[in-house]
Amino acid sequence: MTGRKRPHLVVLADAAALAHAAAKRISARLSQARARFAVCLTGGSTPERLYELLASEVYRNALPWDRIHWFWGDDRFVPPDDPRSNFGSARRRLLDRVLVSSDNIHAIPTSAEDVEKAACLYEAELRRFYGADRLATGHPLFDIVLMGVGADGHTASLFPGRAELEDKERWVVGVHEAGLEPFVPRVTLTFPTLASTREMLFLVDGVTKRSVLSCLLAGADLPAARVYSEGDLVWLVDREAAPEHHDGA
Ligand code: 6PG
């Protein structure tokens, strides 16, 4: 894993411990004295437990919900009530269970006519929220960006070998063909946009992720290894996913 900032790897006992560790980090970050926060959520099944945890009593009472704005690092180009929708998953598990104003929810507009149009609309939305057309170092767009990794080393909807990996100008791009299931078109933030954060948190669990994690740690040039962060870059990994010599927190 090469990046502008060395990633910090934390190994947790299991998926439940991983969700708790992530929730604690998020809660600590969102306890700082700031007028508003921006959290960028990830898709897939790994964060489901975390989202439910954040909606549970302890976090429901602790987080400054009215000051948190929710974004997505990528989504599948399906309606929100489709089980494959990343937005839908976070809404069901988290946002529908707490008091959040709809003004604070910034979903990728999958009702746009195509992924290109959706990417343009979301880029405009992010720029509006940020207040400028260019991302400046020292002024991150997000407070926290959550990320996952696929067995092929993709992250967000940035798949190995694709042109989107090289995009340094656009904030958001359309992905016509996914590299892995579900094979639906996607919309994804690009590396520079994801990097504009105070903290990036990867969540990786399960034995099916062990081999890709070994490759990443050995320096394979995969999208999840190309990711960088202006702020902290932390990989929370459970013991099943962790390669053997990384057994311990
Ligand atoms: C998506 C993602 C993707 C995901 C990984 C891991 O929309 O598919 O955001 O990058 O994080 O594929 O997914 P799992 O948690 O399901 O393994």
C-alpha cells in the first residue's frame, strides 16, 4: 500500500469488534467543535453492521445529527428501493432510524437519465456544498470517508485497469460497466475527491478478503492501494481478513 500518508492498520477480533471500532472513531471525529460535518459512506455488505450500530441508542443520543451531512463514495445505478442501492442500504439501516433532515442527505441521483448525467449532477452538488470549484489542500471536503475493498482490489467503484483511475480533474465519474457483481452501471467519486478528507477509514472483514489484503500489503498496484488521503488513513481489518503475520491490534 503506497500512498501520500502511510496507512495505519488495526486488526480487530471479528466483524462486531470492527463495527464498534469504526463507530468509536466516527463518533470521536464528529465530537469536535465544528459547525457542520460531511461523512461519505461506502456500499457493499461490510458497513451494514456499522450503520445499524450508529442508529442504536448509544450513538443515536451521542452524535450531532443536525450538523452531519451524508454523502456516498459510489452507488449502483438503480432506484433507492432496489436491494443493490448503497443509498437505500444506508437509509434503511441508519438514516431512517434517526432524526435527520432531508437537507442533510446527499444521495447520488440515480434517477438521472444516465450515469454521466448523474455524475455531473453529483459533482455540482459536492461543489456547492464545498463552496468552490477546486479542492484545496488544507480545506478537506469531507470529515470522514468510509471505504471498502472488493476481492479484485477495487474500492468505491474504481475497478482495476479502468480509465477512471487516472482521472485527476473530475470529482465524480460514471462507470458504464462494473468489474464485479452486481453488474450494474455505477457512479463513483474519483481518487482526488475521496482523498479530500480529514480521515479515511477502510472496513475489511471476512476470510474472502484475506488474499486481496495480502496482495495490497505486499504492494500490488490495485485501486485500493492507490487511494490516498489528505488526513489520516486507517484500515480496520478483522482477524479473518488479516494475513497471518498481521495478527494483533
Ligand atoms: C460498491 C462499493 C464497493 C464495496 C466493496 C466491498 O458499491 O460495491 O462501495 O467498493 O465497498 O465491493 O463490498 P463488500 O462489503 O460487499 O465486500
